[in-house]
Amino acid sequence: MLHILVNRDGRHLGPYTYDQACQLLADGKLHTWDIAWPDGSREWVTLDQIDGLSDRAFALREQRRAEATAAATAALEGRPASPTAQFMVSRQHTELPKRNWIRIGIWAGMLGVLCLSLVVWLKFLNEKTLMETLERRGDNLTYEQGQPDPFDGIAHAFFNDDAQWEQTTFSDGVRHGQRIVWHINGKTALKETYHNGRLTQATSYDFQGHLSGQLQEGTGTILLYWNDTGIRSQELVYENNHIIRRTIWNREGQLLSIIPPPVQVAPPPLEPITSITNTPPPANQSTNTNATTVIPGQLPNRTRAWLIGKPDTPTPPGQVDKRIDLVYLSQYYTKIVEEFGNPDEIIDGKVYAYRAMRIRNLVDDTMRSQVRFHFVNGTVTRVETLP
């Protein structure tokens, strides 16, 4: 027996047998344009598309009209109405179900929750974690600020015009996967591949997008650039997965440091400093005749915010010139005195100590207030910081 399910305005009616649907159509309780699903159908159809249904309902409606007319005429003439042929329909009368407002409310609520969840999920997918919200903690892992678990995901950095600057993939708090850095003109500056925090492959590009360096199988040379100018900032020479030489330039392109320094004639020993103060030295105490005269009481390098770390500690982008350990390693003692003034203390005649400094240790993300420059034959061989 054929059964027909009717859908009107999103609510289901029935299912009805063929005879019941015919009866309801004839009564006007169903309409030929109502959507229906007959047994065995592959899609929704209108009632008038079901074979013979609307024709039979029309015939039944006309029969009833004829019967009513005949009955009225017979009553006027005082005789019984003539019998007419009748369609046999189910005697069971099926009432259309009443609207269930509670059910409608429940479904509407569920639909609203589903839509809200979809919006929240899409917003979550579109949110990007910023590099500036990440921090390196004492366990040498990277965390998102305020989060207890190491960071998993992709972090981004942007220029002031919202153009992409950096994109780095992390897994369990270490770099794992691809890291890409862009120049401010939109061209790629650096592509790196990491495995569990270890750099395995890298390619660098200059400001015009031309290849400038490659690292493969732990050996090669990579050039890094100041992101806002395209001027080179570092040249890193690798051998067996270790940096064996590092050259650093400032934002104006001036050489800051070469680690290790090229072979040179040993400088004279440290000159005695008669005044252990926090003031700049006299001009005749410096051998650098081209250096800018230091004004007493104004020592920018004593108030500058510095960074320090291990040789392989990642430096925040664009801040290599703040790495006090990299910039001043291999410098002569005259350079230290020229830029930091006379030391607060000289230890064993070969260590200059400066206090009241601001230095952030990148290894454990702690602040240090004292820096010590260790000298051998007048050259800085080690930079350390103390709380």
C-alpha cells in the first residue's frame, strides 16, 4: 500500500494512504502544491505530481457537488434523491495534526545553537596567534602568555601595514616544520625547516628576492636582513649543524661584530683605570679617533634594554643588535669603555663589571642587572650577566 508523507512549512503531515490523501485533497485540507514524499520516491514532489491523485480528488469533489445538487432538487420536488456511483474511500477519517509549538521551539533552539557554534568555530579558525604573545620559559620551551602547556600551532608576525612578516610552526613548544620570513616589500627573505627544534634546512633571499644563501645537511651560509630596510644584519656560517662564524651589521650597514674575530696582532694590555666610577672616560683614553664623544652623564648603552643568550638561542626578529653577548664579543676593551663608561668594578684586572643594567636572558626569560666583560689580551672573550 502506497503511503505519502506531506511536508508543509517545515512540519510533517501523515503519512497518509493514497485514499486518505485523495480524501483530504477533495476536502481542501491538502493542496496540490503541498510537498510530498511517496514511498519509493527518490525526491520530494508536489501532490499533483503523484500519478492520478489530483484527478481522482477532483472527481471525488465533483461527485460530492453533484450529490448535493441532486439532494437539493429532490427535496424541492418531494422525491428521494437518485443514487449515484460513489468512490470507495477509507472510512477512517484522519485529522490534520495540530501544530506542536513546544517541538517547534525545541528545534528552533537547536538550530540557533548550531548556527552560533558554527560562527564561533569559524572565528576560532580565523584567529591567528601573534609571535609577540609567545614567551620562552626556563625549560627552553615556547608558551603562549598565560597558558600552562607548550604552544602547538602556527604563530604570525606582521608589519605595521598588516603585511605578513613571519610565520612559524611550533609543536610541543619547539619549532617543528616550516618557518618563513618576508621582506617589507613582500618578497621572501628566509625559508627554514625545523625538526623537533633543530634547524635542518634553510634558504635566504635578498631584498630583490634573489637567492643569497643556503644551508643543507648542516653546512652552508645564510644571510639575514633588517626587515624594514633590506640591509643585511647577519651572516651565519654553519658547519656540522653549528655556527662557526657570525658577522653582525647594524641598521645602517656598519659592521658591529665578527665572531670569532679574524686573526690580528694582539692589542696592548688593559690600561689602568684610576677612577672606578659610572662616568665616561676622558677623550684621550680612547684609541678610536672617529668615535663620537661621550657626554658625561649620558650613556645610552647603560640605559638601553639588552638581550643575552647562548650562541644558538633564537633572537627575536629585528633585535640582533640588542644581543650584548654577540655585539661585544671580540671587541677591544677601549670599545667597551667608550660605549659603557668606566666600569663599576674591575675584577682580577681582567673583568669589567657594570651594574644597574637592563638585560633580559633569552634562555630563561629572566631580567639581569649586571654585565661582566671578560678580557684576554685586551679582547672580550666572554660576556656574562648576573641578577
